Amino acid sequence: MAPTYWDAETEEAFKKLYVDTYAEVPLAGFDGVKPGLRFGWDKALADEFPGETWEEVEDDLRRTWKETHKNHGSWQDMKKHVRRGWEKAKQNWKDLASRSKRK
């Protein structure tokens, strides 16, 4: 099983971002996009992609999503959420990524 770097503090920060960003357009609600955000976050912090950019890993992430997470939605529907999670982790958003790696 792959390690997870997602924790309660990370989830709350993304939930606030979701509410602030999509206040008028609830889409599937936060719980509907959370699997994509979490997948992107965890993959960005995992040792398998230490210095790669989104463009370098997108195909690998798409394949993995389709193999392991398809019950959470299609890649096409979730890609933007996976990418947002990935990019926020790579930017060490709110210092959450470095705290998650230390745990």
C-alpha cells in the first residue's frame, strides 16, 4: 500500500480552498473532488516522482488512476483536481507538504 501524506490539516485546507473557489458552483461537493486532490497530493510527495513536473508524470498518473481509482470518477472528470493536489504539494502550500513528509 502506498504511503499517504494527506492528513486532517491538509484536508481542512483543501476544503476551505474548495469552498472559496467553487462557492457558486458546488459540482459534486468537496467529497466528490477529494479523491482527486488526495491522489495528486500523495503522488507529488511520494518518492517515486521526486523532481518531476506535472507534464512529466501526467500519463503515469492517468494510468494509475484508471487502474486504482476509477470508482471515484473518470480521469477526465478528476484530472484538474489531481493536478491541483499535485501542484499544491509541489509548492509546499501552507507548509503542509513539508509537515506531512516529516510524519
